[in-house]
Amino acid sequence: MATTDIDVVLVGGGIMSATLASLLHRLDPTLSICMVEQLEDVALESSDALNNAGTGHAGYCELNYTPKNRQGDIQIRRALEINAAFEVSLQYWSTLTKEGALQAAAFIQRVPHLSAVWGAEDGAFLRQRFELLQAHPLFAEMQWSNQPETLNEWMPLMMRGRESGAHMSATRVAHGSDVNFGALTRQLVSHLKTQANFTLLTQSRVTKLKQVNKREKHPWQVQVQDLVTGKKQTLEAQFVFLGAGGGALPLLQQSGIPEANGYGGFPVSGQWLICNEPSLINTHHAKVYSQAAVGAPPMSVPHLDTRMIQGKPALLFGPYAGFTTRFLKQGSRFDLAKSVKVRNIKSLLGAGRHNLDLTKYLIKEVFQTHEQRMSALRVFLPAADSQHWQLAHAGQRVQIIKRCHQHWGKLEFGTEIVASADGSLAALLGASPGASVSVQAMLDVLQRCFAKRMQSEGWQETLKSMIPSYGESLIDDAQLLARVRSETLSTLQLG
């Protein structure tokens, strides 16, 4: 079996691995980097256009990022953090666009972000949320209205056929975006393939991951099998990143690092209703989010979206959640069962016991009829015709289950980096807000796993040149925010 020394092995060919590879190559072009993807091309799982919301998640429209505390007060800190993290992504993409490594028009489009609610109670919540957010520079351009004339300008398709007396209100941010993360990933990888020291192995699966000697320069043995020829090779790596979406958890468990103890996964599938009527597609130009149903996971927040799929506009509504035992869309039905280990069984039992309502909700979602799904759509589009909408399967998400002293285990819906103490291995688990904050997430990986080099003068200068706000706070520095936002909106043509 052939053995090759590699500085960095990235498992998974999605937006996270592509972003990390891009950052590392720019920080140190001498690093040898190998990306391993089991499908025939990169970005065919979670990063593919239909497998995610495509929303440039910035907290503009996602109401679940501004929850109420026990006293009933709206908390905006999470929205501020996500917005600032998305600005970091925009800065990096802007830099690569100016250098010619990316073509912005091929992966990002200006699509206004709206939140819409019905009824007096939700309307009062939305107005209060607007007042709190709009007072901060990050959200200064947010608008609010409950006037039918204004709402008709913002979302004419949603106002069609609606009763004149319906109590409806909305907020809007004009410079919101639709992001094709599949196209972005392919552009990043395509550029990397033109550079020295980068290798892409497609139709290849990691069959074994083992730490052989912590003191060696290349402590990790990564066994890779070519799925076409059956041949195996061993990559001896200095650093391993598990960015394989739902496939990251099984490999993290196989790694044997103590930091992985207690982690499990709860897989959730998704579906979209896709519009096939051009006259409707051309009437709606916005991403409109509303409130999630009681007991629904955050990934099931209903939204009606303008999307760019393979260069053409589309109209999607959903997602509708479902239960699955697969960790990947093209995974095995035994993924969930295989993930149950002695080291996480207590966490799984605890999380399961305290999330029975979620399980019931997902089972109910699975058995919905087309007309039941259309009923949910008609809250957004009262005049929706069933013949204009077809069901399509979205991607898989594996939500995090981790240890909790109070309940044994808890279910979380965010993302989390799990890294070994020596920084030689890192894994990204979870989903939301995911791809939109990929640059900030990968900077966090670098900080945890390349801490000494991140403090070096050379890396600091390079990071600052790529991300002008690096090392500073966009939440606290309004002047810095104004400068970088003006630049990114212009470069990416979102203004």
C-alpha cells in the first residue's frame, strides 16, 4: 500500500473544507494539502444548491436568532454575532473576487431579506425586534412596515389574494443575498487545483483514521480507498480536518480523541416545494422568513425564497422536516445505529428523553400529504395552485447531541468545533448557520489548531490583507463596519 506524507488532509469536499484549504494555502503556500471526497465531484452533498437554504444568513430575516428570555425580553446578541460573522465571509469573498480567484456573479446575488408575521401578538414582537436591531449599526438599514401598500411593493406575490383586513407586518433589508454555496465551493476548489501542493481525490473514501504517535511530525494515518479501482493508500498527515457534514461524526468517533467522548448526532432531513410557473417566479424577488411551528427545529423555519439554481431563478418554499437514519443524503440507513457507542449512549438517552415533542413533530411531518404541505404554503401565498408546486428532497443535517450534567445529554442546533488537545485534528459538527459563516468558522479552527503560527507577524499581515476587520469587532466599531460593508457590497454587487 502506497504511503504519502501530507501536511493537511481535509475529509469532505464541501464549503468548509474548501474555505479552510483556501485560507491555509494563502497563509502558507508551501503546505501540502489533500482533499478527499467520496462523491464524483465536490459540493454535491450539503453544499449543493438544493440541499441548503442558500440564504446568506446574517440575522436579517431569521426570527429564531432573536429569542425571548424567561422574562419575555428579546435577545439580539446572537443576531449581532451572526451578522458580524457573515460580514467576515463577505470580506474574504470580496478579496478573492478582486484578485480574480472568484467570480461573484456566479455564486452570490442581491435578494432582499424579509421577516413576515401575521396577527397582533407576532406583529408586536416583530416591531420590538425591529426597534432593538435597527438601533445597532449592523442593522441600521432595516425597514419595518404594516402598511399594505408598502408590503405590496416588498412582496407583491404574497399580497395577491390576501384579505384586506389581514393584520400583517414585515421587516426588510435590501442588501440581503442568495448564495449558491455549491458554485462557491467549486470555484474555490477549481482555483486551488491550479496551485502547487494541492491534491483533490474524488470518488475516494476514508476507511481508517488512526493517531499513531503524537510526537511524530505526521501523527495521523488516514487510509483512503479509491471507490472505482478499489486501491488503497495511506496518507500520513500532520493535521486532519473532518468537514464531511454528517460524515464527520463517525470519523471523529473513530479518531479516538478524548474530546469526542459524549458526542452523538440526530439526523434530520428536509424537503422543498419548488415552483415551476415562470409568471410566479418573476413576481417574487425576496427571501421571506416567518415563525417556526411549535416544536419544530430551527432548520424548519418556513420561508419563501428567490433562488438561483444553475444560473436560473427559482422559487422555493419550505423546508419540510422529516426523520431519517442517514447522516448524509447519499449515506447508509444504518448511520444512526452505527453512531451509538459506549462513550455517547448516556448523552443520546438524555437528549432523546427530553426531545419527545420533536420526535413526534418529525414523524408527523413525514406523513404529510401534498395538500397538507400546500396548506402551509398558502399562509404565505393564499392563491397558491397545487399544480404549480412540486416536492423535491433537500439535504441531510445531523444536529449535535452532547453531554449535559443536568439531563445527561442535550440536543443543539448550532455548529461546534471539536479539536484534539494537541491541535492535530479538528471536526466541525452541526448545521446552522453553517455555510454562511464558513470563513469565521475556519478562522476559529486555525486559531485552535495553528495557534502559534496565527500569532506570527506574517500570518497576521496576510489575514489582515484578506479580511480587513480581522482582529477587530464589527459589533463595537461602527466606522470600521461602514468601511468594510461599503467595499464588500460594491465588489460583490449587493448594494
